Amino acid sequence: ILNVEQSPQSLHVQEGDSTNFTCSFPSSNFYALHWYRWETAKSPEALFVMTLNGDEKKKGRISATLNTKEGYSYLYIKGSQPEDSATYLCAFEEKLTFGTGTRLTIIP
Amino acid sequence: DAGVTQSPTHLIKTRGQHVTLRCSPISGHKSVSWYQQVLGQGPQFIFQYYEKEERGRGNFPDRFSARQFPNYSSELNVNALLLGDSALYLCASRPGPQVPYTLQYFGPGTRLTVT
């Protein structure tokens, strides 16, 4: 059974501050890592899929890095805004295995 | 373009009954996956289908089955419902399961309550 862990479980950040959180996954048999944003009452939204060690992806104020050798990925949010409040999930290929997510709350 | 659609939105069933959930993928997407999400946990993989064939199965009992139709839509069937089957069932589509791995797009889910 694959173990994908995310930390912290929850996070409160002041509006305007930057933040980051972690996804840890098995470093062997790596295929790809996905990041999703899931707002309450909406569908999970695909942010990134990363496949290569050292990959960096960016979408607006959100970026992610990947280290397949040590088995972790970081998600960064720069200048947090209230609309960034959501649960952020990472998932490990294949047969996507999800972490339990980091619940981010932006305090206005 | 329409996103992934699922029906019904909500469903209440009694223990022992059978349920069928439906999913239509994004146009052009041939791969459909099903997930179960219980409160406080990440989605758990149930099945993946590609070109009407099962390509992957998660750790779920045989009461769970699925199929994919020629138009790439899919059904998830659960027999002999248990209280523990109460969850949000998510469907996701992607162009195909092949490398390079592509983003997967989720539907809004079906909330199943078993009483």
C-alpha cells in the first residue's frame, strides 16, 4: 500500500503572506505527481502534473517543485488571497493515490 | 466545452440495495476513473477504464463494479450497500492513461447516503 503524506493538515495564513506545504511519497517506482485544489462544494481542480526530478511548475501565484530522489514535492502560494482558501491535495501515479490534503484558510 | 458530468448529484439508499452512478467524460477523453471520498480523507481509487477495458482496480470489494460504454461514458455499480459505502463518489477523465501523464479532470461528484 502506497503511503502519500501531506503536511501540515491545516494552515491559517494572513492575506498577503506567502506559504508552502509538503507532499511526501515513495521515492521508488515514481511515475508522476499531481496537485489539486479542492474548494468546498466544487470539483477538485487540477493544478499540476509533474514527472521529472527537479520539475518546477507555475500557475499564477502558485508554484510547485518536485524531488523524486527523496520523495517530496512542495507547493508554494505567493501573496495569499482569500480565494486561495481550499484543500490542496497531492496524488501519486499510478492509480492515483491521494494524500489527505492540506486545508488552507486565508485570513482577510 | 462541458466538463465532466455526473448523475445523480445526491442519492439516498437503504442497506442492502443496489446503486448505479453515472459519469460522462470531457469530449475527447477516453479514460475514466472512479474514486470514493470519505470525509477527512483523500479520494480513494476504485477503478480506471480506458477504451472500455478495466485498466486498474483499487482495494475495494467485489460489490463494486464498473463499465465503460462506446461513447466513453461510465457507470459505477455498488451492490448490497453497507452504511460504510456512504461517501462522495468522484469521476475523473483524462485523454488516456499513457505516458506522458496528463492532468485529470474531476466531476462534481455524487453524494451517496446509505441508511
